[in-house]
Amino acid sequence: MNSPANDLVALLQQLIRIPSPNPPGDCRDIADFCAAYLRSAGFATTLVAPDDRAWSVVGVLGEADSPSLLYHAHIDTVPLGQNARWSVDPFAGTVADGRVYGLGSVDDKAPLAAMLLAAADIGAQAERVQGRLVVVCAAEEEVGGRLGTKWLVDNGHVPACDFVVVGEQTQNRVATAHKGVLRAAFHVAGRTSHATDPWRGRNAINGMAHLILDLERYQAEVLERRPHPLLGPASINVGVIEGGVSANVVADACTIRVDRRMVPGEDPQAVIAELEQIVAARQAADPERTYTVGEYLVSNWFQSDADSELLRRFLRISAEATGTPPAPVGYLPGSDAKHLVDVARQGMVVFGPGTYEVAHSTDEFVAVDELETTYRILRHFAAETLLA
Ligand SMILES: [Zn+2]
């Protein structure tokens, strides 16, 4: 049978059967497959990489600059977990109970399959296309996109478009914002001594305990009082603590590594200033130890224009197809959207089937009916925007 649902499931199975775990991030085979698929659908196709593994594909259909749409999905997946005991073969694309199982099935090969099939439908009506449809199949998302989408944009491989859809797991809700991340390390330096006589030393771990409580107060008294309307408050998490050498020695060093989630509108420099102020206050209260913060790593947030005609159209079409209200939501994890901000002229959404909790987990799956809905929305939106 050759119904769209069967084509969609078959295409997703083909994608799952081409492993693309990252690390190591070798996307050559899956990029080749996507390039061949888009070429046979009538797209002018470029296959590029900054090295010998991070291959990405850009397919372009149509000449005119506007109206123009960009559909983006990533082709790499997370690696199999070390203790993963899958109940099915993670690279088989097993179909059971209305679901397709596999590593990368929902993240991100489901939106990838929906975008490719929608692109093929538009390609089959190429003579009616006014404007342009761009499909980007990107490597490297799972490790931050520096050699994937960011590299593609920085090197001019992605044309600017009116509206961008980034395929990720939103349960087919339309997300117009996601958080950014600022990583930092805090250090406390004290003075070592024998544990039989601890007051001769300055215990760095005890100093850090006070600093961690300062960060808890910062969460409760500062961050939670300024929530973002779609994403809630910014947050700070102490993920790693290290310090000390032995129970009978007063520790002279302690380090924590934190993850500070930023909401749209927060300036990373202002966030850094807040962290440095917390350290300065603790230092003033405890001159016997030395408190420092640094090693910053920033991954930006994204927030789309709340009121463009194309966004309203996307909200209407998806609300009709899903029965949910035509209102945007926030998406909690990061995505490649942050690298596409300068490419999206009138707006960008993150959109696709499933949830991010199911992504990156054992027995990852996508529900076939949800995937079909994604595909119908993407096809309808492209047809209404691009076909004369
Ligand atoms: Zn993803």
C-alpha cells in the first residue's frame, strides 16, 4: 500500500537503519541518503562538511527569495547509553503498538522524515512553486552545532528565509522560545592542616557550603521573581562538586560546576555580573578564604517574533490539525534554533512530535499518528505559503 502514512513510516525506518551516533558524529551515510532523497525530489542539493565526518545537507527548491521557508532537522543522534538494555534492536526501526522504535526515532529522525516527505510533495508540484523551500539536514546538533548548523550559517550555506521551522520534540505544539545555558565553575581556596587541629586550617569545603546556600537564595529570591511568560524562571543547578584529599586533612580547595539556564531577554554578561556579585559578597563575609568564579561557556537562548503573518498561519494550521489552542509555547531544552536567528527574517518555531523526555532514552520511540500529524501540518503550511 502506498498511503502517505506508509511512506512516512518506511522513510523513518530507513533513516533509523543508518546509525549516526554523536560522538563519534560520522554523518556521511545519513547525509548521503538525505541528499539523494532531496535530489530525486527536484531540489538543488549541497553536501558539505568542515571535516571528514560532520556532513550536512542543504536542499533548495525554487528561485525567488520570498516567500521562503526553511525546514531544519538534525541528522545526528546521541550514542547508545552504556547500560542501555533495549527491548528491540535500536537500529531496526521496529513498528509495534502504533509506534516506531529506534535510536533517534523521535530525536530527530521523526521530524526529519516528516520534512523530507513534505518537501517531496512540494517538489512534485515544482511548477506551481513561487518563492523557495530550503531543507537543512544538519550534523552536530547533539554536541552544540558548532560544526553543524553554526558552521553552515557562518559559511553562507544557508540562505536567509522568511520563516524557519526547527524540528524537535514539542508534542506538535508551536514553540517560539527556548532557554540558553551559561556554564561556570566556582572555586574556594583555603588552608590545609591536620584534622586533629582543624582550626589551624581554613576548610575550603565549609566555605563552599556557604556559597552553595548563597546560590540557593539567589534562585529563590532573584530568579524565581522574574519568570518568562512561556518558559518560567531562569535557574541554577550545582551539578558537580570536588574537593579535599582525605578525611583526616582539612581541605584547601573546593570546586563546583554549575549550569545556569537563561531565559530569553537575559544578557549573558549581566548574568556573569550577578554571579560575580554573589562571589564578592561571600568574599567580603569571609576574608579568610579566597572565592573566585570563571570558566564561562555560553549557549544562547532563542525567542521568535510573537506576531508575524507566517507565525499566525503556522499556529492556525497546527491548531486545526491537533485540536490544541493556537497559542505558542516554550521549549525547555536548547536547539539549533539559536544558530538560525539571523537567517529567519519573520520568525522561527521549534516543532515536532514526541517529547524531549522520550528522546535520549532507552526504547526511544515516536507515535505514528503524532508523526503523521507533524507531516500533514508541514505539508499544509508549505503548500499554502509556496504554491500558486
Ligand atoms: Zn534533537
